[in-house]
Amino acid sequence: MAITKSIKSKLEKCGVNHLVDKRTRAYGNLLRKNQWSDEQYTRYLKNTLKNFATKEKKIVAQVASNKFREQVREKNKVRYTGSTVVKFIISEGRSGDTQELGSVRLETLTSRQQTETKNMVFEFHTLSSVRTFSDIKEVNSIVKYQVQNLERRISMRPSILFLQTRESQY
């Protein structure tokens, strides 16, 4: 059995570095050292290629399997979307101007309720989320940031004496 061009090209393609040129002294020494005939060495090379091909198929199958599992994980991942409702208790300095929002106009204001005390007001703000979150920690940090930003903007009103966040729900 001869070492054919296809065997040589497959060995080269796989990066297997075995002797294939019969004219070299190293080739003859390898056969004498292992006590192989030409046919036995050719079968050895074919088995090497076969083993390499099976390893390569296993690796390709494992990569495909991992990619599929990752896609299923992404598809089944819990996603958080929605809006946050924040209730503020506001004490205003001027009791007659409870409807005045000052120079800061807030698009998040949904309702404003007067309490029994004339200078105390409940304000409800809705903070909507444009993004989809995959982690509850990320949701909590974004909500906390939005609430702090809203508190800062409300406290910039000229008539605010006291501001307290009461509840927030996501």
C-alpha cells in the first residue's frame, strides 16, 4: 500500500507531522525502529487520520450543542420590563399655590392629591423603562438611579420645604 496524495493532503490539512517521503533516511529509520512494513505504516497513518477526524467531529458537535444551549438560555431568560410608581410626600411653603409646579416641569407626574393638611401633597410619578433587563440587580440599580434623579428634580422647585419618598413598585 502506498501513501497516496489524499493521505498526504489530509495529514497536511490536519497539521499532523508524520513522515511521508519514502526517499528520506528518516523514513527508513522510522520503519526499522518500529519494525513496520510500508503497508503497516500506511495503515497507521490512516488510523491517525481517522482518530483525528472523530476528535474533530466531537469538538464540532460540542460547539454546536453549546451554541444551541446558549440560544435556549437566552430565549428562556427572565426579562423585566415595566414602569416604576413612586409616591412622594411633599411639604410646600405656600399653602395657596399647591398646583404650581415651579420652573421644573416633570413629564413623570401622573397625579397630585391634596391631604388634610393644606401644605402637604401626595404626588405620584411613573418612571417608565425603555429597556428590557435580564437581571434583577440591574433593575434595582436603574430604579434607584431614576428615583434619586426624580427626587433631585422635585426638590429644585422653589416652594418645596420637605420631600420624602414613600413607596416605589416595579
